[in-house]
Amino acid sequence: MTKRTTLQPGDLVCYNVSRRKNRGLAHIVEVRHPKQRGTTLEDRMGSIFVLWIKVGEYMPPVWYGYAEPGQIAKHHYTSAFEKVSE
């Protein structure tokens, strides 16, 4: 299980699923943290807006289609996004 860290705008993150950290790299633009008493599913799950720098074969689902490099995409706030160490 991945340790969940608090993500902030400006962080550089990778999409870590099935040990494929080197396949997807993104820059966080906006974070909407999950809320305990949210009225909608999006409020309860939270969302994250990222600018994709590099995309791989296995990418997280986006709200409207597929992620592409140079595109800002909205994703669910999950522990699969891992902060890249500096």
C-alpha cells in the first residue's frame, strides 16, 4: 500500500500503478482535496488537475477521455499519484 502524501499545486508527480513510475510524469496545477461531508461524489473523492509532461501505456482515467502530453487533465485524487523526490 502506498503512503498517501498531501499533494499541492506546483508539485511534480508520477503516476505509480503496477510499479511503472517512470511511465507518466505530470505537474500539479490545482488540487481539490476530498471532503468528509461532501454532497457530491466528486466532493467526497476529490480531484486533481495536472499538466501531463510524459504519458505512458497505463494512465489514470480522466473525466473526458485520454491523457496526452501538454494537456491539463482532471483526475480523481488517489494515492496512485506519487510526489517525485527532488
